[in-house]
Amino acid sequence: MAQTDSAPVQARIAQTIASDIAASPAQVTAAIGLLDGGATVPFVARYRKEATGGLDDTQLRTLSDRLGYLREMEARRETILNSIREQGKLTDDLARAIARAESKATLEDIYLPFKPKRRTKAMIARENGLEPLLRAIQDDRSAAPEALAEGYLTEAVPTVKDALNGARDILTEELSENADLLGKLREFMRAEAMIAARVVPGKEEAGAKFSDYFDHREKWASIPGHRALAILRAAKEEVVTMEIAPDPETGEPRAIATIAATLDTEAGRPGDLWLRDVARWAWRVKFSVSLYVDLLGELRQRAHDEAIKVFARNLHDLLLAAPAGPRATLGLDPGIRTGVKAAVVDATGKLLETATLYPFQPKMDLRGAEAKIIDMVKRHGVELIAIGNGTASRETERMVADTLKLLPPGVRAPTKVVVSEAGASVYSASELAAREFPDLDVSLRGAVSIARRLQDPLAELVKIEPQSIGVGQYQHDVDQRRLSQALDAVVEDAVNAVGVDLNMASAPLLAQVAGLGPALAQAIVAHRDAHGAFPSRRALMEVAGLGPKAFEQCAGFLRIREGEEPLDASSVHPEAYAVARKIVQSCGRDIREIMGQPAALKGLRAEEFVTGEFGLPTIRDIFAELEKPGRDPRPSFKTAQFTDGVEDIKDLKPGMSLEGTVTNVAAFGAFVDIGVHQDGLVHVSQLADRFVKDPHEVVKAGDVVRVRVTEVDIPRKRIGLSMRKQSEGGASPQGQNPRQGKPGPQGPRGKGPGKGSGKAPAKDSGNGALGAALRDAMNRR
């Protein structure tokens, strides 16, 4: 991003961002300079801590996003100033107001009276000479407006009513362009507005999945994002009508009073009565409509932000899930009629063999499937079996479990793991998969992907568009550009946090390394194919098109095992090799003996090695790398042990204790795979024996957890689960409603049905894990 801001503007932007990310303006200014200079967020976060004061990648991502918004706002501020100046209407007070504006909305409110506009009713009224009538009414409140209007009748204004309507149009426009009034009304609406949804008559059956919103009402300010998105989708599908407005009995009169106060009206006089009528008219035809649009936009933005944040966090957890490691793996893509697709890959992910098994209807070749699995396990030394979690997953898992019991003595049974196959079909049909396996049937490529994503989720999932991985809520309803940007940032941060093996990584994985991209990644792979493995990081400079800047950005995130330079296996950047060797020399031992031996560095103080170029944060990072070179931040591999005999939702009974894997985390709870066809929902109120505001405080995608079945709804295929320690359902943790923030008019948590709710509170039996929240959850995509 190019920096063109003036010094005062730079200072204002730095101060604003510093407040947003809990940093100092100096830190923000330094980070902006680095990003403007072409540095990437992962590089700045890892290797420029001295310059930024240790800003982490999350702060830097927020900084980058806010920087774009604020620069756009500053450009708009300058455009508005120039426009008003050219009109000859820029006063000192107006200039100060524009300078103080802290949002684009406020800027646009100020600009409204000066904004070029199409011909309006107020313009026509002014052309017909009715502005003096308005001023006469305002100046002489004791006079009857009808009497004053008689003096302004013309051929263009034939009646008193026409004259007064014209004066009303002028005043309404003036009120609607009053920035202070707009600000007050907008704040009033943000605090008081209710969002209401009502079913469109005749759409009850077609829109049954939105039944919770057929007669729904709650505060605009506190509605959770997932419910807002559900209502927005229902409105888009014309199942419900939606309204955002204050309470008509209490809120609307206050809004009108706010408008009337601007006109300084008093009770009793004819002119005041007319002005208050105009205030009511302005609210009804102007403000209520424009503020509905404003609040709808803010609601959509807020809900999108929340949904994108949930998707990004889930994707981060999935990408950084524990890798099973370099072990021979059999991947199974389950299917009934079309068969179970099988693929064996070796420890490096190289495809060894494929097959299609038909253990189910219509062929029912169970013996043939068992024999083939046993043969592949024995011949290839298979240690892991990855089973996709799609259709026929549980049947396939049971078949595999029975097959492993038939292994001959002396053959170690592989560990079977159910793996999310989200996005596998997208990869199978992609150009990348076609280049990688040009002679392999599309259906078999999915089995390869399933096997590899168990070995290393990160390396395999980067080959798939993040949106196709399917760990979001209402992901297709949100701003796709913003979603893509957020998810791309998550992938980049995850890849660089783990590091990449330069001599084994695929082009898609290399493309996510800081400073690289698809073109340079392909060039690196082409060079590797032509010249063999890279002996050192420095050898990267021989790759066509990879210059000093790209090398600076990427080198620290690339690993070379058993290369010429021991430090190439660590995250120590080549620019700091000299200081790393100085540290090693202080130990009087060879660097290869030091690396990975924390005791060897005891007695050394990081402060002793600080230089003008490298500060204490970098020195400490070097110490950490020498102690554990190339350490992987991901957790150790662990699998859930599903309960024997539980294969279908019909096998579940309330009170059962099961182990499962968290597949998705949403604002309202977590979805857990417990070994049946449907994931169960642990509602946020059931995640812990305490109040939980954010489910991510307790669980993340990929976690193996112990849950208890609380409810089973077989007709709707819904399962309620709990992670609370109580053996029996009871009251929710203190202060927490089981439906977690599903408020009616009575408030955000709710104490009863509330006046005007339109229906009795929804009944949640047991621990309340089903009900409205569960329907929300199951409709989340």
C-alpha cells in the first residue's frame, strides 16, 4: 500500500489505530512504514519486533485493515472539503466539524446539505417562492399558518394546502440535512430500535426452517450475529418481512420530540402545532426510512464481521490441527452405490495405490473389500486409516473396524480416524489435482486428499479454497471479498507460524509463505525439479525472479533439514546468523551439538548479545530456536475413541457419555462428531459449569472432548449434548439462559415472555440444548 498522507493525517491515523489495537502511535507508525515498504504481516510480526515494539500478527492484521479504512476516509474528507470550498460555502466552523468527524457516516451527514442532488420537492417549492412562507411561520408562531399561506398563492401554487405542503417539503429537507440531528437520531435508534420479523402469510410451510422468526422481536443493539443473518436470509427469501424501528408507543414519540426540539416549539401556538406536525411527517417519510437503511447496513456489517471472525477462527484451528505425521496412510472416501474409494500414500504423501471397494448395496462385496484392505495394510505397512465423514462414513468405519480384527498375527492394526472431507471434492475437480494426478479418476483423488490431510492438515488444506472447507456459519451470505481476505490472511499466518520444508513443500503451500506467491512458488518447484534439493536457504537466490526483497521476506519461514547450514532448519533468519553463531561460540561447542540441547545455553544471558541491529526480542527468539530448532506449534496427535455399538442417532439415549471431535464452533455453541451420521450441538450454555460468553474460550475445531447426550430428536435428526459436569440436567450456570441471549422485548437475557412478544417462550426440555438455538444452528449455512 502506498503512503501519500500528509504529516497531520499520518498522526491522526496512527493515533486512531493505536487506540484500536492497544498500542502506541510510535508502534503503529513504525508498522505502517514497514507494510508500506512491502513487508508482509508474518515477517513484521516475527522479525521486526524491535521496530514495532512486539506487535503480534493479530494486531498487525487489524492495523492493516483499519489503515485501509482510515486512508479511504481521509481521502473522502479531503474530497468533501474541496467540494464545499469550491462552492464558496466553507466556513471555519464547518471545516472544524469535518476535521473532527470520526467516521464516514458522520462525514456524509455533514456533507449532505452541500452534496449535488437531483431535483427535489424542496427545490421546486423554493422555485415557487415558498421559502419565505416557511420563515414567516417560524418567525410568527402565533399566526395561523393557513392565513400566512394565502399570501403565497400563485398559478404554480393554487391552494393553501399546496403552499403549506411546499413549506413542509423545504423544512423536511433542511431537517434531514442537519448533521447534529441526524447524529442524535442515529444514536437514539442504535440504543432503542427493535428488529422485528413476521412471516409472510402463506409462507409458513415453505419457510419452516425459519419458524423461530415467524413472530420475532428483540433489541437491534444486542441481537447476536447468527440470528441477524438468519432473519436477513429469511427476508431475502421472502419468508418474513423485517422491520427496524423504535417501539411505536414509547420510542417513536421520543424520536419525534427530538426532531421537534430542533425547531424550538412550544405548546399551544398555531405555528408550533404546524411545526410539530412537520416533525411527525419528517420522521415518518424521511428519518424512519433513512435510519432503517443505515441500521440495516450496520446490522449486516456487524453480523458479517462476527460470521467472518467465527469462520476465520475455526479455519485457524483446523489448519493448525495436530498432524498425524509422516506415516503410511490409507484414505477412504465412503460411498454406497458408487463404492468406497481407497488410496494409499507413503510417509511423504506419495500415492502408492488406489482401489474402489463395494462392501455395501447393491454389490455387497464385503469379503472382497476386507481382503483388499488387509492386502494394502500388509504390503504398504499402513499405520493410519483416514475415513471421510460424508455419506456412509459410519458404515465404512464399522466395516474397517471389523476388517482390522481379521488381520493375521504379527501385523499391527492401523489406527482408524474419521476425517473431515469438507472441500475434498473441490480439490478433486481442481486444476491443481488434475496436474498432480492427470491419469487418476476424479473420485479417487478425493481419497488421496483425505489420507494426506490426516498426515498434515495444513499442507493439504492449503490446496483448497478456504470457503470450501466449510467451518463457517452463513458463509455464503456474508461479503465474499471480505471473507476471502480474512481467510487468506488466516492461511498465510498459519503456514508461516508452522514453517515450510523447502525441499518437500508443494507449490500451493509455498505460495502461502511470506514474500512468495503462486508465480514464485512455481518457480521454486521448477528449480527444485531441475536441479535437485536446495542445499541451503541462500541457494534460493538462484531461482529466477526471486530477488533480495522476496528472499528477506520468505527465508526465515523456509526449513532445510540436514542441509549445509544447521541454522537453515530453524526459524532464525539468515540476517541474524552471525549473532546466532556468536551465541554458540560462547558455549565453546559445535553448533550441531548445541541445537536442541537447552542445557547447553544455561548460564548465558540474552542481554549480553544485544547489538545496535538486533534487540532483546530477536536475541530471545534466537535462544528459543537454538533450544528447540524448527519447533512445530501444533499440538500432539490424538483421536477420539467412538463408543462401540453407537452408529446411528437411534442408538443414542439421554445420559450417554461419549467422546467426540469438535468439527465447528459457532457463536451459539460447538458441533461435535460423536460417531453417528449427524454432529451434535453443545449449546454455549452447556460448554462449562460457568458462564461462557464466547465458545472459543472453551473449545476449538479439532479438539477431542467428552460429552453427555441430553436430548435426541430423531425426526429432525438433532442431537443435544452437554460438556457440563453435572450428571443430570438442571439450571444453567448462574446468570446464563440456556438459549444464551435469545432476548424478547423484556431484555437481553429474558425473565419471561414479555409484553408484546407475540408468543409464549419456546420450550427447551432437559438442559435446553435444543429449541430455538438448535434450529438456528442447523440452519447456519
